[in-house]
Amino acid sequence: MLKFASSLAASAIVAASLISSAGAADFSFKFQSSDPAGNPNFVLQQGWAESVKQKTNGRVDIELLPVESLVAHNETQDAVSAGILDGHVTDTSYFSGKDPAFGLIANPVGAWSDPAQMFDFMANGGGKELMNEILEPYGLHFIGATTPGLEAFVARVPIRGVADLKGVKVRAPEGLVQQVFAAAGAAPVNLPGSEVFTSLDKRVIDAADYTVFSTNQAQGLNDIATFPVYPGFHSMPLVEISMNKQSWDALPDDLKVALEESVAEFATAQVAALAEKDLAAVKAAQDGGKITVIDWAAEERAKFRVIAMGEWAKVAERSENARKVYDTLTTYLKEKGLM
């Protein structure tokens, strides 16, 4: 699947180059990612931007910028609303300070055990409608969701269960993720992804909610934090692809459909590519002998999920939108036998 995804991305780049030589795009947009240049997530996102050009026969051209290029990682929502950026590809939880609903829908910690569950919730369980109900008052339109998948947990010290989280300084995005870690006894620290490596290396933090195992491994995080937890017990972030609502409304219907389809296709390809890379990276780490991969026991994962669910209910009391997210999410989970 990884080879297929890579060749698909390469074909998209070639096709886009041929298209661009034929004439200028009808619509040119500038999006900013929450991932740094060179990060595997960012590389895959660049493939998505090129696929949009191919899928729209060159009518839509998206320039994708890495994190912090024009504005800070948690300022892209305002920048898109103001027209400084046309769109973003970002973890929705970065905007929890504006409305707790963003944190709850972005990462209902412990809710999902497979990306397909989240994608189904977004497509068929009311998630997409909720995202636009929350986002559109801020001047954004939600196109679709992706995710790198179930995250591994980065740790400098052995953490084999909930009790071992006590007092551990953990990098986590603001909002629900921080709240759950605090409830579990950890000491959350709010840092952008671009500062995780340095903060671990300088012992500013002991552990990090960052991303999938293969990306952590490729960026050297496991070399300085040699006790990763895999599969992760905590997080599978919703990464939204959204754009300025006025710009969205100005698009012809066929281009709106093409953009929505491109995001759905990208999400499937991203999850498959990173899952395959994870398996290879875990084997390499274990074979190297310097990294201890920890897999939490089922009872410890259950303890953490119970803590998380208690925090969902607290978040639901903080805004009208958060209550809507909580009700829609828990209804879906109960109907699917997941809660």
C-alpha cells in the first residue's frame, strides 16, 4: 500500500506539472499545515495538494506551507478567517481556547480504536455537520477530516500504566488532551510539535503526545526517549482540512465535490501509508536493541479510557457547542456498540 501511495503521489505530481504548463489555475489558494517541512505527514499532505490540481484538471492550485510559515500553529484559524491564509491542514484541538467543542470533537481521548470509526462518525454520524456548525461562525468551511492514525506515546521513562503517569511532564495540545492527562496525574505542557524534540532532549518534558510511531522514529524522538508506548493508549487526532468560507462559497459545485473527494481519498491513503511504516519502524526499533517498546495491558487501557470519559462530560458543560458534540458523539458510540 505504501508503494502504491508513493507511486500515486508521484503520478499526481507529474500530471499536475503537465497541467500547470497548460495554463494558470482558475483558483489559487495558500494553505498552512501544522506539520513541519520534511515531516512524513507534511510530505503526504503535499501529495494531497498536488492531487487536487490533477483531480480538478488544473483549475484549483493549492500551495501548502509548513507550520509557522506565516502565522503560529494556533493562529491559522484567525488567519484563514481574515484572508491571510486561504485554508489550513491542522489539528482542530489547537483552537480549544475559543470553544471547548473544538477539543472534544478533535480528540475525544480514548473514543477511537481505528481510524475507520472516526471517518464513519464524520461522514455518517453527524461529525461533518457539527464541524461546520462550529467553524462557520469563525468564517471557515470544513472540507473533510484526516488523521495520521492511532498515535504512539513518546517517553523518556518507562510508563507501563496509569499509575506511572503521575508527575510526568507531558507535551499535549491544549484542551481535552491536556485535561485527560492532568486527570490521570500527569503534568501537561503546551508546546507546538516543532519544539517536541528539543524539549525532550533538554529534559523540559519527560514524554509527549506527538504522532505515529514511524514519524517519531524517523525524527529521532525514540533515540532520546527510549520507552515508547505502542500501540498508543491515548490519542487519534482529527486533522481538519478547512478553508475560508467565502472562498468556498465562491467555488462551482463540481470543484466543491472534487475537493471533498480528494480529502476522503487522501485520508485513506495517509492512514494506510503510515500504518505500514509503523510496523516496519517498530520492528527496526526492537531489532536495534536500544529502544524498549511498551504495550499497555488491556486493563490499563481501560482505566485510562474511564478517566477520559469522565473528562468528556466535564467539557460538555462548558459550552453549547461542546454539549452538542458530546451528545452526538456518545449517541454514535452507543449505537455502534463502542461505549
